[in-house]
Amino acid sequence: MEVGFLGLGIMGKAMAANLLRHGFRVTVWNRTLSKCDELVAMGAAVGDTPASVVAKCKYTIAMLSDPSAALSVVFDKDGVLEQIGEGKGYVDMSTVDAATSCKISEAVKQKGGAFVEAPVSGSKKPAEDGQLVILAAGDKALYDDMVPAFDVLGKKSFFLGEMGNGAKMKLVVNMIMGSMMNAFSEGLCLADKSGLSPQTLLDVLVPCLVMQHPCCYLLYFTTKSNNHGYVLTCRISVQSQIRCSR
Ligand SMILES: NC(=O)c1ccc[n+]([C@@H]2O[C@H](COP(=O)([O-])OP(=O)(O)OC[C@H]3O[C@@H](n4cnc5c(N)ncnc54)[C@H](OP(=O)(O)O)[C@@H]3O)[C@@H](O)[C@H]2O)c1
């Protein structure tokens, strides 16, 4: 299967590399062209513009930073819209709001193409390991066509129905994860201020259900291997909350 891939940041690079490792033919494009080099060394081809990637590939995936990047890559000069059309599919896996997904979907459909939004739950390591959770919605036929790629990129993919549901689900999941990290950080502070050892709290939490959350395990093991673990844990918690809100 041949796919285009737009956006080789933390997530996109790992995802495109996974596709290459699993035998997909991948044509990449990134705004900062030098970031394509590593993928080229793995066998990827490079497109000059998003439009040229879409012209070459039946299916194109995007993984961009935010709504303004997602819109720019579609609507600007040399963008996706210039070459999308009948028989071509565009899949945006960036985290954006539902209105942005709907705007892209309408424009792609008007040109005769198919569109799926497919934001992911997970981070760099799950992206590297093909363990993302994919929250897709939109054109069901395109989703079905993309299942072989989604199977490589993720451990589970959901088709959530009408356009916008993927974006909404992703934001709800982020809200829940952010709240969990907040409660976790509050618990560490409360333990500390109550004269309890935050390290002991971590040890107590491990056998509890709440610590079976991957974020919490990450925090636990990071803390265990660091002398300044508690401070580090709080810092990571705050960073995670910021990341979760992206
Ligand atoms: N990182 C995570 O743990 C994580 C987890 C789940 C979901 N996500 C979501 O996945 C998406 C990608 O995240 P990331 O961590 O890979 O981000 P990142 O490392 O910051 O990469 C962002 C990518 O977007 C490109 N970009 C930004 N503005 C652009 C523009 N105006 N035109 C064209 N390209 C543009 C960047 O190109 P340049 O290289 O030229 O800057 C880069 O390829 C985001 O929506 C994020 O919320 C991230």
C-alpha cells in the first residue's frame, strides 16, 4: 500500500517510520524539509509540497501541530486541496477541534475526495511501538481502506461515526487524563504536607487500580530511578497536564 505522510514532528516521524518498517511505500513531506532525511534513509520518497504528495498517492495522512497548521496544509498554495479529488483519500490524525475537521471535510468532499479525521491517544513511545489508540470518524469507506495502516500505527482503532466525533472524543479523553494527572499531583502534595512520604504513597498506589494507568506507571518508574524523584514527578505531572491539553 502506498501512502503520503505530511508532518514529521515527534509523532509523525515515528508513525511514518512504522509504516515503512511494515512494508508500506511512503512519500513524506515536512515544512522543514531536513526532517525528511531520516525517513529517506529508511526508504521513503519525498514530495516537494503537500499537493505533490497527494498527486502521487491515493491515500495521504497528516500529523500536524494544531488547527492552524492543519488548515494551512490543506487550503494554502500547494496545499492538499489542489490535488485531492475523485478516488483519493485524506486522513488527518492531528489533534484539532471538531469545527476544523468539518471545514477540511467539506472542502475535500467538494473536490470529490474522501476525508477521515483520526486523532490519536498516546505519545511518542506508543507512536514508535505502533500502540496508539485511533479515534476515527467521517467517510466509512476510506476508514475501511485505511485499516491496514491503522493496524500498524495503533493497537486499537475506533470508527466513531459522523465527522467531528473523533475530535470530540480525543478532547474528552484528554480532559479525563488531565484530571487524573491533576488528582495525582494533588495527592503527592497532600501526602507531603501531611508528613507522609510521597515515595511511600507511590508504593501504596502501585497495587491500586488507579496506578494501572500508563501515565502513572511512567511517573512511578521515573521517580524510582531518580534521587530527586518527588520533585521530578511533580514536574512531569505538570508537563503531562500541559501535554494532555494539546
Ligand atoms: N506529542 C504527543 O505526545 C502527542 C500525543 C497525542 C497527540 N498529539 C498530537 O499530534 C499532533 C502532532 O504532534 P507532535 O508532538 O508530533 O508535534 P510536533 O513535534 O510539534 O510536530 C508538529 C508538526 O507540524 C508541522 N507544522 C506546524 N505548523 C505548520 C504549518 N503552519 N504548516 C505546515 N506544517 C506545520 C511541523 O513542521 P516543522 O517540522 O516544519 O515545524 C511538524 O512536522 C498534534 O496535533 C498533537 O496535539 C501529540
